[in-house]
Amino acid sequence: MDLTQSLDPFAVGIPRDSATRSPDWDEIRAWSDTVYMPYRVRPTGRVVRPSSSMFSADIAQITLTRFRYGIPVAVDRFSPEAGKILVLNTVRGLGLHQTAAGSVEVGPGGCFVVDCSRIEHRSDFDHEDLQLNLTIPHTLVADLAERWFGFLPDDRLWRHRCVVGGGESGWTKLLAYAVQSVLADPAGLAHGRPGIHLQDMLIGHLLTEWATSAGVPLDGSDRQATPGYVRRAEQYFDEHAGQLPTVSEVAAAVGVSVRALSGGFRRYRGTTPSRYLRDVRLNRIRDELVAAGPGATVSEVAARWGYVNLGVFAASYRRRFGENPSQTLARGD
């Protein structure tokens, strides 16, 4: 079995009857809206009736899918509100993907990455195309960049669409390992610590290759290009997150207007000051839940960080981390 073939879950032993096969556009759309995000798909050849095969498995918060339409199609209008990054790995056939420099062909063993939360995108696939894809929440990649490398990438990375890996690359081998792991321990990959570890390995490797292509050094060597007031505001938020400082208070503390502070965060951090503070608070809560001892409750931890309405808090927590805070607390125990 060659490396490209090892990317196909069915080639390495996952039962073929675990896939859904359908010629019905509504059924396909309902599935793809769930595992990817809402988007538009259109037939581009004479045949308009699909012959689709759909399979998905979870690696913690990453969704791995094996998917084909079975006819030539164009896909675009991906929902930015879903907040997802697509990693499109070609197993068979040919994909044609947009980049800033024009279209690029990606054949078997090739991989294309695009952050659909930050940029509009279109891809065209031929009738033989078979994809092994990863759908990753944008916030998950941003969190790992901050944890591993100490800073949050800006739109130079998020808006950069490119080919990564390919051939006998480490990325392709890691994907093949992920497929084997899904086969060996699907429950552990979906809900246990093995899945969290593999999730971080995949994101870390992807982030490194993606940043190299975008010319964004992950060692932070170009961070001085970020205005000092943005860095000082981040430090202020980090140190005073429990006091829930307002944007105007932070702007005054670092010596700029609210408008300038908000513009700086959007330009250099791809977010807003309010969302930055929210994410700091949620990260601190998650850290406390993971480290909590016997008798700790979600409500008391959330209250320490200013959350009074537990329904609002739980919804924000699920959007950011893909699980309920009670699940985090239980896993920490």
C-alpha cells in the first residue's frame, strides 16, 4: 500500500458499510452542513445526479471526513459564521483551488488549506475526486498558536490559502497515522486524551507548514511590527481579566482612543478587544476546570471570572472548546 492509498480509511480497514452513500442532494447537503459548514455546491458537467460517499469521525474537536460527490462540482460561499478552517487532502482525482495568485491544481497526495472564517473561497473537483478532509475550528488553531508559540497570528496567515505537505512529506505521514488511529481507537480519538494529543499534533504540524508558506515566523521574530499599544493592551487584559475591564478603560490605560484600539486589534490580531477579553476569561476558566479538585463546581469557577448567567457562559464555552464545561471538569477529575 503506497502512502497516498493509506490516507483512505477504507483501504486501511474501516468497514465500507460505515459510509453513507447517496444520490440525493438534500441528504448530502444535510450531512455536509453538519460535518463541514453551510456552503453552495453546483454540478459543472453533464451529469447532475451525484453518486456520493460520506464518512466522518472525530479527533477531539477536529472532524475527519472521507467524501466524494462522484460528479464534477464547484463549491463556494462557505459560511464565515461557522468559524472553520478546511484542510482538503486529495486521495484520488483532481481538485482546483483558488489562491491569491490564481488557481492551483491539487492531485493525489496533495493538501490545500483555507480559513473559511476569514476569506471567500472556491474549489472545483472532477468526477474521480476523493477527499480526506479535516474541518478545524479557527479558535482551536489560534489557541494552539498562542499556547505553543506565544502569540496570535494575524490575517497574513488566516487569509493565506496554499498547498502544504504532499508526496512523502511529514504532513502526509501524520495524516496516514491519524487514519490508522481512528481505526484502532475511535472512542479514544473522539472523546479521550489520545484524541486531544493527536489533535494538537495535527494542528501544530499544519500551523508550521501553513505559516512557512505565508511567510509568518512562528518564533515571534516579527512581532515588533505590531504596535506597542496592542501588545500593552493584551498584557492589561491578561493581568486584569478577572476585573472585567471595559474597552474604554483599557484604551485609556495604554494611551489611545477606543477607535484606535479596536482598529489595531482587528488589523493585527484578527479579533476585537472584547472578544480577546472573552477568550482570555474562557481560557482561564478551562485551565481551572482541568485542574479543579474534588467538590469544585462549574458555577463557582465561572463566577470567579465574572459570569453570572450560566446559560450564556455555557453557550460561549461550547462554541470555543466544542464541549460543555461540565465535561471538562469531569475529565479533569
